[in-house]
Amino acid sequence: QVQLVESGGGLVQPGGSLRLSCAASRTDVSFYTLGWYRQAPGKERELVAAIASGGSTDYADSVKGRFTISRDNANSTLFLQMNSLKPEDTAVYYCARVEPDSGRVDYWGQGIQVTVSS
């Protein structure tokens, strides 16, 4: 069973930074698109950023210029560098693996809380 485990969340003041990590096991992530999603209270889960197997990236408009997604295939790890954090970035963040044929997420991490507050 594929496992995705997030780390690096927590409480940060507005304008601060956090770096999320997602360690994958029992899968060779180099063949897959990987993504970060988030879900705020009372809202639907949304895509934050994605990175394809070839390294191309895609970002939600709300995080462009502030967040950077990257991957380390050798260590099966996905990262999300979050800078200039805003209170509206507060959410549970999930990493995900995308099934290549359907384009749908086939595995989710358990999620990690990010809270931006003074």
C-alpha cells in the first residue's frame, strides 16, 4: 500500500514561511505527477500546486509567486515552500499522487495543519 506522510506544518505569523514535506513509500514517485491540495474549514479541497514527472509545475492563482513546489525523486519526497503566508492560507494541506491515465488522485496523505495567525 502506497503511503504519503506530510510534515512541516504548524503555526506561523502572517508574512512568515513554512516548508512542507511529503515522504512517499512503496511507490516510485518519479513516474507520477504529485500535488499539494488544501482544505479550509467549510470549503472544498482545492489544488495548490502540482509538479509533473518531467518537472513542469502548475499553481493556483492565489499562491503564484509565493509558493514553490519541488520534488526529490531519489528520496521519494515532495516539498512545498510557502513564503509570505497569509491568514487565508490557513488550511489542512494534503499531498497526493496522481494516477497518470485518469489524471485523478489515487493516493492521499493524511493531511497536516497550517495556521497563519498573529
